[in-house]
Amino acid sequence: MSGERTVIVTGGTKGIGAAIVKAFHESGAHVVIGARSDNGLAKELGDRAQFQAMDVCRPSEHRKIVQAALDWTGRLDVFINSAGVSVWRPLAEVDEEFWHQVINTNLKGTFFGCQAAATSLKRGGCIINVSSVAGKRGSTNNAVYCASKFGVNGITQALAKELGPRGIRVNAVCPVYVRTPGLLGALADKDAPPSGKDVEAYLADFTRSNSALGTLPTSDEVARVCLFLASPEASAVTGQCINVDCGVLPQ
């Protein structure tokens, strides 16, 4: 196993996280999939995939998944914080429960994932945080989610400086809408941008009005950017929050 990378992906059983898991597995890596419940993806992928039950809101469970990787292969090379929740709510209806749900999952979960990873990553290792273009611009009914993702980008930039002297790179990917079951379900909420109307019609109009390429990114395209960021070809790239958005937010 000494020549094969070991990768941890939180939120790795579905959506963008599952696409990232599959991409790294196909590249030859051993992948530890962290999530609340096992949907069989690790078993489907085979010997180089392992599921670890975890709640990303609990720092101790990040430490446990890192230890599980070390017990399995003796190494950790890449840690990817992909667990997250996307949900809209107008300012007047935000309560503490909603605040904690979003912030604990998206921001606290990412921070403590980075902390746990940093204890075992060696020179040449990397952390990748799945953020959002909502971490770079605000939008209606989205203050809490935007706060969480702005925070993820801040963590990414700060830790790139802090961990850089150890040869550990920290980057983020910032997708726009990616058609996953989770996103489509979130967009169906009355407070989401479609305002209770047809979600696919909204996405089609959004794409026409905003995307430079006339399309939206897929989860596989996000995964390929993660593969690049974890590769030797990206050895000079750290502290970056890279939009994967088909030109919705050119920077």
C-alpha cells in the first residue's frame, strides 16, 4: 500500500461527495467515505473503499475517521471536506436552530475536519474544502448559508498560510448549482430562489442568464478539479478558492 494514496471524503455517500469518492477511487487511491449512514457505495467500489460512520458536527468524529484511515493503510494524503447542507430562509424566519444546523455542518464541520487532518498529513499532503460561489457573493434568503461558505473560504486561506511551512496545501472548490438530488430538493422549498415554482425552469433560466458556457457544472466536473488540486501538477497552488461555475462568476 505504500505507493497508493489514502483519501478521506466527508459527505462522501451522495451528490458531489460521491462523485469525488469515485474519481479518487478510479485514480487508484484508497478512499475512506465519511457520512451519517452507509448507502453501500464503499461495498460497490470494492477493496479500496471503506465506510466510516460520522457526524461532521462532532470534532471527535473527525479524529476517529483520520485514525480509521491510519489503521487501514498507515497513511493519510488527502482530506476533503464535502459534507454540507444547502437551505434558504428569509432573515425574519432564521432562528438559532436553523443557524446551528447550517453553521455547525458547513463551517464547524469543515474547520474541525481540517484540524484533524492536519495532525496526520505529511509534506505533500493536501486539504480540499467544498465551498460555493455563495462564499463569494450574497443572495436573497441565503444569509446563513453565505456566512458559512464565506467562512469556509476564510478558513481555506488562513490554513494555507498556517500549514504551508509544513508542505501541506489547502484549497477550496466553489461550485454554482450542481444538479444533485439534494440541491433539487432544496430548491423546491418556498424560500429558495424558484419561490415554489418549477425548479428545472428556474435552472434553465438561470443558466441562460448567468452561465458563460451556457451550461452548469456536473458533480463529475467538480470532482476532476479536486483531482487536479490533489495532484503534483497543482504543487504551487494553495490558498485558492476556485470557482467551478461555467463562468457564472468570472474572477
